Amino acid sequence: AQSVTQLGSHVSVSEGALVLLRCNYSSSVPPYLFWYVQYPNQGLQLLLKYTTGATLVKGINGFEAEFKKSETSFHLTKPSAHMSDAAEYFCAVSVSNSNNDMRFGAGTRLTVKP
Amino acid sequence: KAGVTQTPRYLIKTRGQQVTLSCSPISGHRSVSWYQQTPGQGLQFLFEYFSETQRNKGNFPGRFSGRQFSNSRSEMNVSTLELGDSALYLCASSSQVGSFSYTFGSGTRLTVV
């Protein structure tokens, strides 16, 4: 069965610094990969998704992620952190277009220091 | 346009009681999915409804049930509440099944005491 591992439950960066949130997946078939963000007391918002095609995916709020099959990774990056990026980020994997097999990572809480 | 609306936002129930949570999707969205979020288990899929029919179901006991009405609004019900049912319950809507373009509501935080 497919699964996702997010490395680091907490990441802290300074404002203006690079944001790197790590996600590794396990799947026996080509996966669909997602990053979601959750602000306090809010639901999840889709940042970006990889289904097929270009392996570098650009999302909202300046985030992007690169699908690397050889490394089974889908790390999320942003060149320059903003205070408003402080939130919890979830990586997710699915092997079909049915969401009953979507598996979420445990989440990474991003703190941005002024 | 209005987002996904979940009511109530907070709920406290006693063990053994039952609870009903409501979700109104974005206008025009016919697919509604429910998720349970807990610190220990993370995000887990409960079920998905499309056009009043349950399309998919996660691995939860039969105490968890749901339905969808003709206006696409959905309710989920949990009977015989257990302490472990305390969680944030999230609803997400999309225009079609499997679109991966879900919009989530802010959730209902259920506390079972």
C-alpha cells in the first residue's frame, strides 16, 4: 500500500530564508502527489499537485515541488519565507483518482521567525 | 462564492451519545468527502458522496455513517460515541469524483467526554 513520510515534524526558518519541507513516498505504481497547507482552525488548502507530465510543479503562494522518481521524493520549497507561511503542511499520495486511497503524511509545522 | 460551510464549529458530547455534523459544499459541487483528523492518526478518509450516493468508504466502524441530500449538502453521524472519536472532522467538496481539486471546510471539532 502507498504511504508518505514527512521528515521533520517541526521546521523553523527565518523570514526571507529558503523553505524546504521533505516528503518521501512509497508506492508500487506511479503515484499522484499533493501538498496541502492548514492554517490554525482552518481546513486544508491545496498548494500543488503532481499527476503526470512535468516533474517540477508550481503552486500557489510561491511554493513549488519536484517529483523525483529515483529518490521517491516530492519535497516542497519556497525561495523566501514570509511570516504568513507559518502553518502546518501535509504531503499526500494517491494511486488512483479515488480519494479513499489517499494517504496523508503526519504533517510538518513550519515556524517563520522575524 | 461561498466556501464549504461546516456546522457546528465546536461540539462537546458525552460517551455513548450520538452526533450529527453538517457540511454545505460550494455551490455547484456535487462531491462531498469527509475526513477525520487526530494528533495520533493524522488525516483519515471516512467516506465520499456524489449525487446522493456513497462512492467510497474508508476503514471506519459502522458507527460512522453519512448521507447526502439532493441539494448536495451532506451529514455525517457518529453513534455510540467513544473518547477516541474526539477529533477535527473535515468536509471537502469538489465538482466531480476524483478531480483532486477539493475545497475543505474549516471543520467541526468534536470533543467526547
